[in-house]
Amino acid sequence: MRSTTERGVPFKNVRKALDYVQETIPGKHPLLSHTFETSGKELFITHLEGTINATAHGQRVMREILEKYLTLIPRDGSGLPIKIFPINSRRLAIDPLFSSGKPIVRDRGITASVLWGRNKSGESVSEIARDYGLSELEVEEAIEDYEWKAAA
């Protein structure tokens, strides 16, 4: 979901698209099992050989006109998203190419559990930030974002 909102798609539009897909197209995990594209405002899927505006509750669109405006959400050769951004996370990503898929600080490759553990053992945010070349805000947000996993 985060990869769509980072591309400028309003969260309410992401929710509308997911609701539509879950209601009309079989599958337990629509974000993992369908290829979404975005125009920056709306989400589109290809289904039954047609492009559908999932945000507009299934409105069919003219693919040729939209083609130059759509951005593909990146996926690997198996069709799975390359990176997953946990819901409600500002700094974390789950990337199978880093730390065996453990949450990392986005675009840095630093394992979030290490930042969290160092902070919980008494190290200050400024010390941790200096050691990893991060801003204090990045460290604070990564630690806060990681709390969901530590609490589980």
C-alpha cells in the first residue's frame, strides 16, 4: 500500500480500489495476487483482458490513452511485489534481498531490530543515528515503526 501512496495515490483511493477488487475478483490477497498500475491518483488492474479503474469501482478504461500515464508497481519474476511497505510505517520496508526479509530502514538496508534493540538497551537516538549515518528523525521513526513487531 505504501508504494501506491508514495506515488501520490490518496489513501482513500487505495482503499476504494482494494474494496472493489476484493468484492469482484477472487483471491485472498489482492495486493499480492494482482498487478496494479497507477496514474498517480487512481489504481488500475488488468482483468479479463481489459483495463479497469479499480478506484472508480470497475469502470473500464481505454488502455491506449492511459498507457503513457500509468506507472507499474514493481514486481519480481514471480509476480510478487519487490518491496513491501508495512501499513502505518514511515521508514520501514520489507525487502527479500536484505536481511532475509526482516524489516529494514527504507533505502538504507539497516535492520530495524538492531536500531530498536540498541535504543531499548539504553543507547540514545543521537548515538545510534551517528553510528549509522542517519538523522535522528529517521532513527526515531524507524524505532516507532518497529514497535508493532516487537509488541506482537
